[in-house]
Amino acid sequence: MGSDLSIGVHCATTTTSASILYRWMQWLIVPAVIISLTNVASAQQPTDPAPTPSVAIPNFWNPRARGERVEAPQTGRAVRFMTDDEFPPLHFAGPDGMPTGFAVELARAVCDRLTITCTVQARRFDTLLDALADKQGDVVAAAVPLTAGLRARFLATRPYFRWPARFVARKDRGLPAPSASALAGRSVGVVEGSAHEAYLKAYFPKATGKTFTDLSAAESALKRGEVEYLFADGLSLALWLNGQEAEGCCAYSGGDYLENRYFGEGIGFVTRTEDAALARALDDALQRVWDDGKYAELYLRFFPVSPF
């Protein structure tokens, strides 16, 4: 059941890419408007500098796993990365129409560390793996979940991003941080049939789960106070919490949940099985991108509010 559930969560997320894109644009546009207005006001009176927000940056690398530097195989041509351009903030079309996003810029940073020439091409998400198998590209850099089925056909690096599950609650209720005992008898909204619903039943059996057909309905119910908590995908919740729709009503409660059986292994760069040397080089370069701070720089650029 675990693998099916994790795939289901990813599919549910990717099928709402239009909603995610809308929220992402709000996330970027609203702060820009505020900054513009603030600049006008600052010409008339001095203001104190705003505090820098604390953003949790996940670390998926084991410092004891470091080995000797791995060089990329020399093929005499550019390494061709493929992505999708409709899933911000991981991969989307930039203002110039070119692919960008956390996964895309991370791929470019990896190429810099390996001192190799790379290209990035956008394709429809559901064609990426077939295109890789047909040698129309060399690496997939997109939100394709790492599963046993994927590993049976391809190679993949260690995860560079995972899908945390999170609880959120209204700010004005003074509710305790989630635990099996704290949630006993309390109402928790979940999307019907999701991995989050299954996880809630398994690990918070005394909570009163209330199911909704989609995440937007569950978020609205939390905002109106019809449920005390909401348990869902952390990335989608981050966009909602800091967008116009939430109106500052709610905040994360407790920490993140990353159990593979329910929420998957995450995402990594995917290559063909015969390109094992390239896969090892990409893995090593990801470690170096983390070590030299580039990963953190990119994460802060694309996740001004962290889902972790």
C-alpha cells in the first residue's frame, strides 16, 4: 500500500499544477508590491530594517558518505537535461520562456561543479521518462517520484528534495503541537483517499479525521474553523499559508513527516542504467553543491517559506 499511496500523493499534486502556479505567482507578486510601496514611504521617513526570516533548509546528505571526487564521463557533447515547465517552484517557465526553478538551477549548478556543458529542454511531464529511454535526453530533472518501479528501469541519484507532510492550525486557537495524545478527539482535515489520510489513521488513531474532496476545500474549512488541524503536503501548504487566500489565518504546527512508505523517497536526477558513471558523477556533484553552500542559496531563492 505504501508505494501506491506515495505515488498517489505525487499525482494529486501534479494534477493541480495550475493552482500551484497561481499560488506561486501570488507569492512572488505580493511581496514585490509591498517592497515597492515601502520604498516610496522610505523616501519620506526612516524605517528600521526588517528582520531576516528564518528558513529551514533540509539536508539530505550523509557527511560520512563522502568519497573521492567523481569526474563526469567525457562524451564529447553536452549532457542533455529534460524537465517540465509547469510545476513551480521546482520547474517552470521563467519570464524569458526558458526553464528555471529549483530542480533546473540545481542541475545547472551540478554541471558547473563537474565542468561539463549541459542543456535543459522542457517537455510534457508525462513524456519525460519515455524520452529518456528513447535517448532523446540524458538526465531527467523534474518531480518524478523515486519508486521501485522507476529504479527497475532507470538509475537515480540520492534525493535532493522530498515531500514533507505537515500539520497546520489556526493561529488564534492555542492548539498543542500534534502528537498521538494531543490529537485525541480533535478534528483533523485530510484529503480523501490520500496518503495523509492513511497516515493519520495509522499514527493518530484517536484523532477525528474529516475528509475533503480536495486540498482547497480542506484549507477553506480550516480557515473557517470547521476543523482544528489540517494534515497535507507541506509544499502546497507553504504556498497557501503565505498567499492571499489564507489571509494569515494559520501556521504550521509541529514538525515534518517524511516516512517513505507513505510520502515516498523524494526526487533525484534520473539517468539510463547504462549511464552509471554519469549517475555517480551527478551524485558526487550534488554533495559538493551542498558542501559549498550553493544548494542553500538556491533553496532560499525558490523557497522563501520552507515546507520543512
